[in-house]
Amino acid sequence: VTAIALGAVENSLGAITVDLTAKLAVSKTDSATVSWSLNLMGGQLAPVTCTPTGLTGGVLCVVLSLATNVVKPVVDGLLVPARDLLLGDQGDQLFRLAVDDVKTGLITIPLRSAVKPFVDLAAMGLSVQVNHQETGTCRNPDDTTRVASLKLSAISVAVLRRSNGAQLNLGNAEVRTPC
């Protein structure tokens, strides 16, 4: 289950590309617009492209490009390794724990709770037990109780077991001691 979920997360992240755009304008005619992108499963930021307008647009492109170059090491140095940690072998245990908690806590436990009353009701009518054991006791002359017999069945099938209904035991053994 974990490998399937991990593959789905990796494929989903690979399908996402974040496009970033920043604009710096000093007047209606002078501006610069930079854009770059990052695929969430990619190794690093795509190169920055800048589109200048007006006389000072080239200078504004240099300023914006420098600003984006400050952000690039943060993404390359923190975001990419963090993603690799979570999706790589090192993060497998964290991811496995999260998936198992979700699977157990959100699926298995509620499903078992919903089905349990029906299984308990069915067990009142038909019961199948593996390694069925019955212990008999008796009283000693000093009024203490002790084990007097032990019956063991490899497989025990019973109809209305609680009401002493029909019972079929396979692979039986019994030990008795006198009281």
C-alpha cells in the first residue's frame, strides 16, 4: 500500500509546475517582468527570463534577476533536498507510518467496528473455532478447586454453542484426573 501511495504522490508532484512571475515598474512605460518555473519533481529552478520595456527596463531586469538569484539557492538547497528526503529511502519510514496510521485509523478500525455486531450475531448461531479448549474443574476435600479435565479440539464447529446446540469436533484429545 505504501509503495502505491508513494508512487501516486511522486506522479502527482511531477505533474505540478509552479510558474512564478514578478514585475517591477518605475513608470507606465518603464518596467521589467521576470518569470521562472519549478517542477515539483524537478532538480532545480528553470532559468529566469526577463522582458524589459522602456528606457530603464534593462536595468530593472538586472535588479529583478539578482533578486530571483537570491531565492534560487534557497529552493535548490532546501526545497529539493526536503522533497527528496520525504520521498526517498530516508523518508520511507515516515511516509509508511503516515499511510499505516491513515489506513488503520481511518479505514480498518471504523470498518471493523461497523462489521463487529453482525459477526457477533452470526457467531451466536454458527461458531467455528481453531484450537478449541474446554477446562473442567472439581472441588478437593479441603474445598479448593482444581483442573479435573482438559478437552482439546483442533477444529470445533458448533450451532448455537451457547445453548449447548450441535457440535462437531475434529482432532480431539482429552485428559481427565480423578477428583
